[in-house]
Amino acid sequence: MARTNTREEIIRKGAELIHAQGFKATGLQQILQAAGIPKGSFYFYFKSKEDFGMEIINYFNAIISGIFTRFLSDKKVPPMRRMEKLFEYFEAAFQKSGYALGCPIGNLSLELADTNERLRVHLGGVIETLIAQIELCLQEAKRDKSIPASLNTADTARFIFHGFEGAVLHMKVVKSIEPFRAFRSYLTGYFKNIQALEKSLLR
């Protein structure tokens, strides 16, 4: 196996383990064993577990950002429907996993934000890029008049992302999709209500 491919395999296997059991609970030897790499080889590919953590965040970001882009940038679908389809996708994925895994970026944020400054900052940057994708979709919705022109898209994008992560956290605790469905239902109602309010004010 080429060095680049070996490094990628360590990241991939490590990401699977970390998503399932957390960053701190996942040992380096466990990762190497899962990747089929000889013991003691980790530092040939990574300077430290912290550097490995940076790559794990990049790995998860590529996956989640890719999902966001696939749905939120689909020009064939109206902007607000794109967001609905994004959350429909996540609901199905969470159900398939038995509500056990949740969002890896959210998981790592809860685990590492208070203990590792470098990883905290990197996670913060990743979260900002995801929020920015939501905001771009909302800006498109403004242009097609499916949400009010007066809506603050920056604040609303943050509200949506925060609601999403909170719903996922609660879903994992109660082992039920209901918190996530409640989030989706409230979000749909929120946009309907502000649109109706805007129309009533313009009469």
C-alpha cells in the first residue's frame, strides 16, 4: 500500500472509530489495528494525535460539507425545498444509524472545545463554513421571494444550524427521531409564519 493510501486508510478507519466512540476513547493502536497497519507506525504518518485530529476534522468536514452542497446548491430545486430535502436526508440517516452516531462535527465540538484550543478553533472554522452554506441558500430564497426580504439571513442561518445540532444531541439522548422531527416541524412553521406576517403587513 502506497504511503498516501495508507495515510488515507488510517484517517478513514480512525474516523469510523471516533464517530462511534469519541476522540479520546479511541486509542492509536486500535486505529492502526483497524487499518491493518503495524503497531508503532502512526508517527510515520502523523506528528501527533492532535495533528491526526485536525485531519479527522477535515475528513468529516469534506463529507458533511459535500452533503450540504449536494442539497443546498441544487439549482433545479427551489431554495427552501432544498433545505427540506437536506433535513429529510439527515433524518433518514439518523434513523438508519439507530440514533447512535449523530453529527461528527457536533460530537467533536462537545468533546474537544474545552480541552484543545487548536482543535476548537479548527472546528469553529468548519462550523462557520456550514452556516455560510445555509445562509447562501436563504439569500437565494430571498431573491425568489419565498422568504421575506427583511429577514436577517446571517442570524437565521445560525438559528437553523444551532437548532439542528441541538435536536441531534437530544435525539441521541432519548434514542428517538422525535426531537429532530420537532425541529423540522418548527422550522417549517417558522418560515410559513414570517411569510404570512410579511404579507399581512404589506396589505
